[in-house]
Amino acid sequence: MIIKGLELHNFRNYNSLTVDFSPSINVIYGKNGYGKTNLLEAMFLCCVGKSFKSVKDTDLIQYGKDSYKVKTRIDNNICKSISVFYERNKSKYVEIDGAYIEKLRMLFGNLIGLVFSPESVRVVTDGPAYRRRLLDIALCQIKKDYYYSLMMYNRFCEEKGKLLEQGTAADPIEMESLNENIALYGASIAVDRKNFVAQLNELAGKYYSEIAGERETVTMRYEPFIHSFSGAVNEGLENENRSVTERVKEEFLKELSDERLMKREREFRKNLIGIQRDDIGMFLGGNSLRNFGSQGQKRSFAIAITLAELEILRQKSGRTPVLFLDDVLSELDSSRKRKIIEMTGKIQTFYTCTEKEMMGAAVAGGAPVNFIDVEKLR
Ligand SMILES: Nc1ncnc2c1ncn2[C@@H]1O[C@H](COP(=O)(O)OP(=O)(O)O)[C@@H](O)[C@H]1O
Ligand SMILES: [Mg+2]
């Protein structure tokens, strides 16, 4: 999968831009604040329809303008171009090969992308929301029904929140039906997340020792906020008549229907259990990485997770994702740089950095590099 070029109109600091890329390594270099990250952001927007930063679409429109347009020209056997158009206060308009797509979920999988930046370490150091976001962005791109389940789950939780506002006056039949749907979509998401984390766990350990050169065992574990999840999964394996997901759904529904929980939910006026509170446990030699890992170990772990994700995205989609490495060259020593370049050899990669030389030594004698001076694009 290759991005051949990018066209921007009134996107962030770019008025109007057309740029071509190399199918292997692209290095976008230039001073801070010149618009390097903005280019990666625009390309990633064509992968999942959203920025990789947590920002609103209006923030992407150039100051003083009313709309933006981003178009990537692509070389893969699914499509040749993806365009995202957004006008202030209107809904987003996405086209694949010039044809409008009605649902955002139809975009996923056409162009698969993965971002790694200094912010990525937050997956390891910060709260569970960062880890759920990682799962959601990856799973949306490789699993057809994942985004739909997530939308439905959130919609039913929102409805339930409104019903809980009514306290004891809430219609129990309506509540039961909402819980039924929350359990249905929640179970499907939880099982997908569990499988994904299991794959991450298998690969991340291998990459960690390659990058960090340490022998300590690295483990990742899905920590669902459905208390009966593990029991249901294990029992589901023994009972061939019911799928694991069905089993999880049933147990989750039982939990949601518990009188004590329902009383607490009425007090808090929200849905208190479920996948919105999931987490991933990360351990180094059996100890919590977040509490005991050094800065360097956390950073290596974050890189290992990205490489593991890359491998899973590739396996599950049967295609090669595009990799965006924002500002990471300054943080890596030359042996790690070389390691990453070696491991991502056959993948189209976009690096950003402030000095052209940051890349130099690491690729000497290796793949050809397309250097792009961001100053010339402005
Ligand atoms: N909506 C916008 N309209 C115009 N300029 C913007 C907008 N959003 C960000 N910018 C500008 O983009 C620049 C930051 O771009 P960025 O890609 O993050 O730079 P860097 O090269 O450091 O990665 C800043 O100068 C900022 O003012
Ligand atoms: Mg930047």
C-alpha cells in the first residue's frame, strides 16, 4: 500500500499544496512549526477519517477559512484516491475514487496507517483511555464490524444514561432492552479486544528484546471491565454449542441486571460497567511497567507495541500499512534507528525531523531516501 501523493487545500498552515512521495522512505525535514506533523495528520485523516491528535475537525481548517480538503493519491489494488472534505458546521464528506461514501466505516481498510510519535509513549505512561484508543484505531482498520459495534454500544449507553436520569420512574422494560443491546455489542467488542491484545502480547515481547536488548519478559494482558469476562471466555471454550461472544454477552447481561449495580447506576446516572472502562495491563519481568519501568524501558516498550501493531495490521489486512514516524529520530540512538529502519524495510514510511542529518547515518548504504524540505512546500 503506497501513498503516491498528497493534495491539500486550506488544511492547517497549507493554502494549497501538491506533493509526490517515494514508495519507500520519505523524510520530511524542517524547522519546528513549519508544518511537518500537519502533513502526516492529513494523510492519516484519509486512513480513518479523523486526526491522530484529539482535535475537532474545525481546528484543521486553515485560520480564517471555512473548509478544508485533503486528497491522497494511492497505489493499491483497492482504490486510487481518497478525499476528505469538511466545511465548518457541516458533516464530513469522504470520497473513494471520486465516489461519495455514506458511512465513515466504509472508509476503514482502504488505506491502513499507523502513527508513532513522542506522544505514543502515553499508551504506556498515561491513563487507560490511551490504550483503548490504540485498540479502537487498530481494530477499526482491520475488523469490518468493529466500528459499527462501538457506535451502537455508545449510542445505547447514551440512551441508558438518559433513562437513568429518571431514577426509579424509569421504565424497567426499556432498561432491560437497552442492557440487552449494551451486552450484545459490548461482548463483541470485548472479544475482539481480547484477541488483539493476545496477538500484541505475542509479538511485542520479541520486538522489545530486539530494540532494548534486554532479556526481561514483556507481557500485555487485556483487562476488561466486565467482571465475569474471563470465566465466560473459558467456559465458552468448553461449550461448543455457544460461541465465546454469546457466552460473554449472557454473563455481561447478568451483571448489568444485578439489583445492587442498578441502584448504584441510578445514583451515578450512568452505565458503570463495560468496555468503556477497559484497560491493558503491561508488565516487565512481572512488574507493572507504568510503576516500575524506567523512561527508556517505557519508550522501548512503546516502540515494540507499534511494531507489533504493524505486524498484526499487515497479517489481518493482507496488505502493508503505511507508517508515520513523527519526530522520533531525535529520541533514538543510532543503533535503534538502524534497527527500526531494518524492521520496517519494505514498508512506505514517513519520518519527520528538524535536521536532514538526523536520518543520514542510519540509512547509509540502505534503501533510497526521499528528502522533502518542508520550507519549500509552504
Ligand atoms: N488551523 C490552522 N490554520 C493555520 N495554521 C495552523 C492551523 N493549525 C496549526 N497551524 C500552524 O501549523 C504549525 C504547526 O505545524 P506542525 O505540523 O505541528 O509543525 P512541525 O513542523 O513542528 O511538525 C504552526 O505554525 C501552527 O500555527
Ligand atoms: Mg511536529
